[in-house]
Amino acid sequence: MPVRAAAAHEAVSGHARLSVLRYLLDHPGSKRPEIVSGTGVSPGGVRAALAELESLGYVVGDIDAPRRGQRVRYTASRHALTDDLTALVAWILR
């Protein structure tokens, strides 16, 4: 599987990641408590999902590291997700 197709698969294969991603697509600029409230995913689950989605390049925060004590606003990268999901579908349907 191509690298970016694999990244898209990872992003949408878990409930927490998919819920957080879907929420951020509809609510860009959200803070972690808003994501928890809007998705029903536990605070720890949201924290882990955001870290994974950021590392995959599908979510960006408005504050770079270090973030201790700061309220980060998160936004999904619709363009990156669309490109990689297209790559995943192309790989599946080849």
C-alpha cells in the first residue's frame, strides 16, 4: 500500500480518530474540550487521536510545541485528507 494511502487508512480506521476528524471538518478551530463534548470521545481518546492525526498531517494546531498550559485550536486539513483518501481508494480499486 502506498505510504499516503496507508496514512489515510490509519486515520479513518479507528473510532476516536474518525470521530475527531469528522468533528474538526465541521468545526475548524476547536479546542480539545469542545472536541470531547462534540464527539463523546473521552479526553484521553481525543488527546491520543489529535496526536496521531497531527503526526499523519491531517490536523494542525494553531500553537507549535511546547504547548503546556496553552489552549490549542485544532483544524483538519481537508486538502491533505482528500488527496490521501483518493490515493487509498485508487489503491483499493486498482
